Amino acid sequence: MIDNKKHNSSSIILFDGVCNLCNGFVQFVLKRDRKKYFLFGSLQSDEAKQLLKEYNLEKKYLQTIILIEENKKVYTQSTAALRIAKKLNGGWKLFYGFIIIPKFVRDALYNWVARNRYKWFGKKDSCMTSTADLANRFISH
């Protein structure tokens, strides 16, 4: 079950838990999110499925990263990635400048990578699990 207190004060990143690229992205964000702004959840988890239903997100979004901000706004694909970069420590915030590129162009590139992610980066047999020291950063344990 999702801790609503934690959910209401943090933004949640939902990701494909068996995708090596997605897991690498989560590790990347964890290292650069010093303020612990983000929580994470595998799209394969019961908690993520509950959120997908709550926000009326279609199955097509299982091919993308999903950002649910603390204000309950939902972002997917390239917009989610750029909004995540905006909150990271260091120069990563500068990537948010790419938001000026039309969404259909950004998402075309994003979708091309998403379609090929298993072929290029591989996939795991099971979802990423959090370590004890990171358990509080994940919506499911």
C-alpha cells in the first residue's frame, strides 16, 4: 500500500522495473536527488498499478516513464524526463531548456529509444529491488 503522507509530499517516478535502461536512469536520479524529492515505483508493482488506475493512465503508458508530481499533475515521456532533470542537483537542470522543442519532436525521439530499449540495453527477469538504505525512496518494497 502506498504511504499517502509520503506520496503527498513527494513526486513519484514510475518506471519499467525490468528494463536495464530504466533501472540505470533510476540509479542516476537517486545519486543526483540530494533533497530526496522523488519516490520511485516499478510499473510492475501493485502500487504503481493502483496509481495508473487512480490517474486513468492507459496501458500505452507502460512504455514510458511517468512522473506524478506532488501537485497531482502527471507527465510522461520526454516531458517527464525533462521535469525530472529540472529537480536534480548540478548542471542537469539545464536540460530542462529542451522543453522549448515541440513535444511531438521530443516524444518521437523518446519513443524510438523506448521501442528499442530492451534490444539495446537488455532486460532483467525481475523488477529492481531497493536496498535497505533506499527502501524509503520506493513506494513498494
